[in-house]
Amino acid sequence: MNVQTDRGIALEPRDARLADPGMPATDQVAARADAAVAASHVSKRFGETDVVQGLTFDVDQGQIFGIIGPSGGGKTTTMRMLLGVMRPTTGTLRVLGREPHKFRRRDRERLGYMPQLFVLFPELSVMENIDFAASVYGMSWFGRGKRIRLALEFVELWDARNRTAAKLSGGMQRRLELAATLVHNPDLIFLDEPTAGIDPVLRAKFWDHFRELRDSGRTLIITTQYVTESEYCDRILALKDGQMAAIGTPDEVRREAMGGEVIHVVSADLNRRAIELVRGMSGVLGVRRIESDRLEVVVEDAGPMIAVLLDGLRSAGLTIDEVTEERASFDDVFVRLMEAVDARTAQPGRDVR
């Protein structure tokens, strides 16, 4: 059965169970209960340099999982270990229920990989490049035509199918790379910096594609150094210098970075008595006066606390000009996370999370 999208692009839905079809039935039951990816205390060392240190995380089936952080943070090394190109120095890693370096051909046929750089053939046409990619994955000559068209329509390149890759714009080349990644209909898709160097409009379109793929049952693992793209992921792993800075949903990571949820109170009547009143309220984790008339209040749950703050301060005789929940941008969130990693690293003997 095919799923028809709003752009008329057909996608073949995937069963969310990513168990190996060649495994015994008893093993498949266990695999279905596991995550698509499970990593435990994974590290990678080159010589005396720890490039990735003690990563523990999992990736659920049918979600977008973002590996996010600055350049040189260990994102690509982590992805290469997930793909089986590199073996971890320490720790255990399982992808689709198997250690990646032990992947067989049929395991790799269930993966799609889009590298950072354009690696297709500039002298070949769009159609010829996709046909080549299909042949690499072992697709038969008679069965690949439909999949090639679906992949090119999905990235809106069907009308450019006879144009050589060298004559495509940079954004169109990225779309061609994505089509080559998807042509064999993989279960698990790895995308290494897929939106690097493209304009905001095309970047938004790529994320539309990624959500369509997720909604059709695929699992996507995406690396990016654009921290604002965290908002588009179901879960994220934030890395700095190969260390885990945070892991969770975007909201969970925001809460961890900020120490809770943040409410701003604006009142010309703010005084020490009012601040102590707020500090003593149940559910308040911290209070900071940031201007003479503005208070930053960190709470466990901003929703109900807004009403509690309003009632408490008004009952104390204060005139309240404004009470709003402050949703920190991911730029601010990542600054906090990176500072926390630096502080943790500076403390000898402190374990890496």
C-alpha cells in the first residue's frame, strides 16, 4: 500500500518494527522491544585523543533523532560508528539489533546514508546518478524504475531528470543526494549535515521531507550544527568535544539547560519583600532580579505557576504589569549546555555524563 502526500508524492510505508527478517522468531520478539539504535558507554579514541567519550543513548523506531553540536564535536564520528565504518574503542553499540561492524549485505540494504559532501557523478544526468545508486543497492533493472521516479518526485527533481549533475545548483545537488539515499526504500536513514550551506527556504523544505519520511514509518538520524533545528527533532543528543551535553526531547533539553521553566514578572512595585515572597512559593526553583522592575523566576512547571504568581503578588499589594513564560531560544540553550560541559571538564575526577 502507498501513502499519498499533499504533493502527490507516493511513499511506501514501513512497519515500525525494525527486527531483522532473517533472525529466529524468538530473537525477533526481543528485537521488536528494543530501540532501532542502542549505545552504551561508547567511546572512540584516535591515538591519545578521545574523539567520542562514553555516549549512552537510544533511538526509538519511527522518530527523528538529531545529533547536534558545534563543528568538531564528534557528530560525524558517532554516525560513522553507527554505520559500521568505525568500531567503538570501548562500549557496546547495536543498530537494527546487530553490531554495525558485523552488518551483512541485507542489513546494509536497510540503511540509507547521505554524506556531507556531494559524492555522485557530475558528468552523469540526474536519472543516471539515481540509477547508479539503485544498482549499488542491488535493485533489479526491472524493479527500479518506479522507485527512481518516486525518489525524484519526492525531492521535486523529476522534471530535471535529464540534466547533468554538474549543471544543478548546490541546493538541487543536495536534493539529488537525498533521492539517492532514499531510492532503495530504507528503514533507517542517516543524514550527515543535510542542510549545511543551503538557503533557509530549502532548509525548511528538507525538514518537510524528513517529517514525511518519519510519518511513513522511517527512522532518521540527522547531524547538524544548526542548533535551531533541534526544534524539528523528536529527540536530540547534544555533543561538545565528544561529550554528551544533554539528551531528550527539545523541551526536556531546554528545561535541563535553563534549570527548569522560566517566567518573567514585570512590576514597578518589585521590592525585597516581594522577591522573598516569590522565592518561598512551592514549585519555585530560583529567583533572579534582572532589572529594577523585572524578575526572572525558574519554576518546575510554568503553566500553573503563572496563576499562582499573579495571585500571590497581587494579594501582597503589588501591581503586576506582565507575567509571561520565557521560552529560551536554542541558541541560548546550547550556550548554557556548552558552558556546563566546559565546567564539568574543568573538574578533575568528575565523570562524563
